[in-house]
Amino acid sequence: MKILVIADEESRSLWDYWNKSKTDDIDLILSYGDLNAEYLTFLATMVNVDVLYVHGNHDGNYLNKSPEGCICVDGKIINYKGIRIFGLGGSMRYSNGNFQFTEKGMQNRINKQRFSLLKNKGFDILLTHAPARNINDMDDLTHRGFECFNKLIQKYNPKFFIHGHVHGTYGNFQRIQTVNKTTVVNAYEKYIIEI
């Protein structure tokens, strides 16, 4: 399955210069947050595949108008055509904005999925907005990753841990790395994975 992963910045090559041939072989789109709701709606319509998403720290506008034709998997574990996907949106709490959590708050969200984690025997893709602590994150509170994501990776060894939040323009950008048996991907703007 070919999956288009997107986050943080709308791809001009997909939105402004749309050409169906660019996405002919895409089977699924995963959005990692901080994207315009109309952009997700556009992709769901034009690519004509399912678009699954989690919230980014700047997605408070989704509360008034969520992306049409898209499926929110934030705070859920779903089985999509045999691929188990665990969605955890948001970032470290740095203000009073929506979709921001303390370390304890994010851990509580994970704890609520204990039964689902057991029932599904883990997950194949960890779909988050924020990175894990010391994996593609930064030292400032706004861009600091969650330690509890590291624990999930260590315990379940998913095929992929994919996140957004740390932009390609920040200077320490790393697109792909491996942690244990897990491929870590920063989904900034767009990237294609196969599973």
C-alpha cells in the first residue's frame, strides 16, 4: 500500500499545481496536522482515497469546520485494510490553545487505549503531530517531543512512527531515521511511504 503522508505546510505541487498523475498510485493519505481543512477536503475529493488525520496544535479551526470527507483518528486505534493505526494529535502544552497536552495529559490519552492496544495486539503506524522526545524534536517547549511516544515505540515496535510539527525550515530537519525496528518519518509537507 502506498501512503501519502502530509503535515504542517500545504504542498504547492499538489494544491496550486494539481495534476492527477502525481497521485495515481496513492492508496491512502495520512495527515499529521496543522493543515488547512480545505486542503484536506480538496485531497479527499481529487485523489479519491481515504484521508485520515490527527489534529495539530494550530487546528483549533477544525472545531468549527472539520475537513469534509476525511476521518479523524485522533485518540483512536483503527484497523484500515489490515494496517493498525494509532492516532495521537497535538503538541506539548505551551499556551492555552486547543490540542496541546502536558506529558501526563498525553500519557492519559494513551492509557485510555489500553484495551484497544491489547485487542489489536499493538499497531503498525503511530500517527502523531508532535515528535517523540529526543527524536526529531527541539529543546524549546513548543517543539519538544513526548517521552510517552518513546515508550510506545519501545513496547510495540511499530513499522512506522510518523509525525509532523518540526518543519523542514527549522535547520535540524531529518526526514527519516530508524529507532530499534521502527522507521521514523517526519511528514513535513509531503512524503510517500509503502507498507
